[in-house]
Amino acid sequence: MALTVSLVVFAGIIVVVLLRTGYLRLWPALAASLFGFTLASTGIAPAINSVISSVAGWISTLG
């Protein structure tokens, strides 16, 4: 659970920075967010969570 919250906060910070610097516009950011929420309610969400957990576990073994 802590990893998920940290990942959401990190992704949110990245989006805000990209919006403020002009690399990302508001409407594409909103469309991507809507796509993410829609994707999270589909059957592929557990597979995506599994991949994210595996990558996080792999990164933690590097250090």
C-alpha cells in the first residue's frame, strides 16, 4: 500500500512539473488521467499492478 501511495504522489508531482514547464498541456493531461481511471476499472488492472510490483521489487534489489 505504501508503494502505491508513493507512486501516485511521484506521478502527480511529475505531471504538475510537466504542466508548469509547458511540456504537457492541460487537455492531454486530463485525457491521460481519464484513460488511467478507465483502465484501472478493467480486467487488466491486476496484471498492471503485478508488473509495477515486480519492477519495484527489482529496483529495490539493485540498491
